[in-house]
Amino acid sequence: MTGAIVLLAAATLPSGPLDFKARDMRIEPQERRVVLDGDVHLSRGDLNVTGEHAVAEYAKEQAPPRRPRGRKKEASDTIVGGQSVERFTVSGNVHVQSGSRTADGEQGVMDVKAQTLVLTGTPQSPPVVRDGSETLSGERILLRLDSEDVDVVRPRVVLRRSIAEEGQPTPVRVEADHLLLLQARRLARFTDDVVVRRGDAVVRSPRMEARYDGEGQLTKLELRGGVDVRQGDRRATGLNADYDAKARTLVLAGDPKLYDQGDVLTGDRIDLALDTKEVRVERARGRLRPEAHKGERGAP
Amino acid sequence: MVARGTADRLDYHRAGARLQASRGGGVIQPEPGSRLAAFGSVRFVADRVDGEIANRKGVASGAVRVDAARGDVARTDRIYYDGDFLRSDTRVDAVGPGYRVESNGLLARTDGSVIQLTDGVKGKLQMEARP
């Protein structure tokens, strides 16, 4: 899903003037701004932004570049008169569309020089980026319009189409303090208090990278810096963990340990199958208490 | 504010200080420091101008064009002057530094503090060039 969201950021701001429509427009020359009110619609290339209200702030006037002698003034010069908008603030039910992908928020700030669009919302209605059934929300979503990267503060992601499961897929939900989507590397980098939830499994780690294939499908999650896994009564820890999206197994490494109703296992590597709850331990050592598992399904 | 103007023909009725001008034009020189000063001197032309100077009322109609020294140019078919306001209920086309806009109405304070294009606007805003 994050791969799909990575693609959303392909809303690169093309050069040239920005088209607008609104009910009313107020020009405030001394404040160097233009205010648009009522059904505001801004478009440039395939990027469309709508909202209830918008403020365009103009850059400070600069001395025009010297024209080579004999060159006539071009039509575009006469259109714009040498002043240009450096920042747009759109507010009130902000909706961004680029191709099939959309984003919504309460406020959007487009910084033309920095080539960024920052979406914010409220705790009740955070900004959201959508691509089909995939959604990404957070406290603040920054879309980089030139590199196509996305920076999200306190992201909440549902990885619905990420796992190649047959039938009804189990969604993988990810929360963190920060998310950086790097389009060129097909990578989503979650940092600080990363929590991954899939079914009854909860995985916590300080850092996680999600890798995608060319079609935007998740291939791997790499958790680093200490991993804690809980699934029912079972708990596992390790320094690092890799989740294989196709096999749906989590491989713990770096002094991995498994705690399960009195059983304590350790080894070089622990593989956890999240669906079947089977465990494989390489070079295992530990303590097993079979009596603790009496009465469990499949127990002798 | 100081205004002066010319016309192909001017009828002036001293009683009521009413004037009618054909192909009239004028220049408004805003006071330095006033909000209108941001536009520099403002020139206007129109096919016909009817005014009551004493009452600070008037209407300019037929190919009305307003040019500000700053680079703003507005065209409309009819514009009313009523003391502190300029108002138009016909289509307005305006081009200025960083914008080009069409609207179906105009409301502006003559001191330049508010210039509002109303009743449906569309146009283009120039974005800052990328570094």
C-alpha cells in the first residue's frame, strides 16, 4: 500500500501559471496577497486542489533580468508582470487529486520554491492520502512535488494490498512517529515507536523499513534496533526481524528469544509463522514445559 | 487624490455640477502613502462618462479601461462610481503583476484598500520560478 502511496506523490508541480476558479477574489496589493473565497479550484498540469478558501502570497518584487538588446518583450512577461506566487494556503475541506490518487485535509500549504505541499487536519479528521482502497493518514503529510517523496508525522497506515494472500487478506496496520516514503528506492522508512499490527500479532520496534516491488506490492519489512513480538500468550524478542510478506513469516535474529506459556527458547534464529503460529528455531536451546500445553488443540 | 482628464466632447452643467463626456479619459494621482499609492497613477478611458461631481457619483460605460502604473489593466463595459466605491455588474477582465482574471463583477474601494472581483472568477496566477 505504501508503494501505492509513493506513487501518489507523483503530483510533481509542472512549471507555468496556475489556473484558478472561485466565487470571489480579493486583491490586497499592500499585503502582497490575493484571497480566493468560495468553491476554490486550483489546477496545474494533472494536479488539482479544491477548498473553500485560499490565500496566494506573492514573492517580493525582484529586479527583472536584463533583456538582450533588441529582444522584444514576450507575451508571458506581459501576463505576469514579473510578480509570482511563492506560497498558497488552501483551507476548508481541502481535496487534492493527481490522476487516480487523492488526498484530503483541512488545510494545505503549497510552497512553490520548496516544491512541497503540506496537508494538515484535526485530531478528529487527520489528513489522508488515498489510492483506490489504500489509505495513509497522519498528523501532517508533506508531499514533495519534485522528488515524489512523502514525509509523514505520526503516520497511520493500513497495508491492505501489501500481502499476497488468497481470499480475505489480513490487513497490516502500522503506526509510528515518523514516515518517509522514498519513491526512487521503493522504500518506506518508519522511525520512532513503530507498531505493526496484523491479526492478533503486535510487533514493536524503533525502526522499520518496508520494501516494495515495481508494482507497489510489499515484499519485506525490516525491523531494526530491538524487536518485541506479542501474539496471544506468545512473546518473542530479538535485535532485528525481517517479515517476508509472501511467506508471512517473521524471522527474528540477534539473540532471539521466544517465551510461550513457560517455554523459553533461544537460538541463532527464530522463524514465526504468523498464520499457523508454528515456530522454527535454528541451533535451538531452551526450556520446554509440555504440561503447560495440555488440552491445547493438537496436543496428545 | 488628484484627478485630471480629457474628452472628445464634454457637457458640463454647472447646476448640480453634472458632466457628460464622450470618449473621456483621466488620470488619478493617489496621495503618497495611501493604499491606492501601491498602484501608482491610475489612467482610465471610456466611451461615455456621466457624473455628478458634487455628489461624487458617476458611471463610465462602453469599453471602459483602467490602467495602473503598477501594471494592472482592467477592462469592463460599465462601472459605477459612488463616493468611496467603484462597482461593476458586467464582465471584468483584469491583468496585473502575477495574475490574469475574469469575473462577472467588481467592487473596489477608491482608496485601494479592497479590490474584489465577484460573482464567479477564473484566471491564472503566476507561480514562482523553481530555483
